[in-house]
Amino acid sequence: VIACSVDSHYTHLAWINTPRKEGGLGPLMIPLLSDLTHTISKDYGVYLEDLGHTLRGLFIIDGRGILRQMTMNDLPVGRSVDETLRLVQAFQYTDTHGEVCPAGWKPGADTIIPDPTAKKQYFEKQKSSQTEL
């Protein structure tokens, strides 16, 4: 896990030295990468040339180098660390077990067996708890 922005390492230092309650990041357990040349941001398609800044991008790349999830948010909308962790756990689960993790799945919850007959078990359980859209 890494974080990357087009800001300098001096700006990153200011962010981590500023507590969250004051609008900073506070101490982090992951590296912050400075993309001053904008090369990484351009390669990942999040760089806004006319603004000289980036969209808020999130990329989950597995150990084989395969892009599993890509999310880009407009500048005023943040991302959810909890949702990112849930997605990583779901990808790991499906890779290990070969089952389908439905939307909102969390570790320990029911999964869908990708078989025309077996998948019905999951959907039968869900009928009583679903809300109509």
C-alpha cells in the first residue's frame, strides 16, 4: 500500500506532522510518494492537465500485477478506507475460494457459489431481507 500525490515531499511532511483533528493526515504507516513530474498520475489517467492537479484515484493491484479495482472521485469527494479494505479482503477471498462476494460482503458473510443450482441457496436466504428499489 502506498499513497501518491503531485505534491512535494515537503508538503507530505507537513501533512503527516499535522494532526487529523487539524485537517492533516497525522502519522501514517504507509509511504507517501511524491509525483512531482506527474508521470505516475498521467500513466494512471488521474492527471487533470488544465488544472495541474489530479482526481482522487484509488487502484487495487494484486500480487500478480493485475488491476482489480479502479475508482476515481471528483476533487471534493473522499474515499473510504473501510471500503478499500473490504474490497481487498473480497478479492483475496474469491482468489482463495473461487466463490463470488456480493456487494457489501464482509469477511464471514455468505458468498455465492458460481454454479446455476448452488447459487440459489444464497439468493433464497436473501429474499426475506431485501428491500425493493
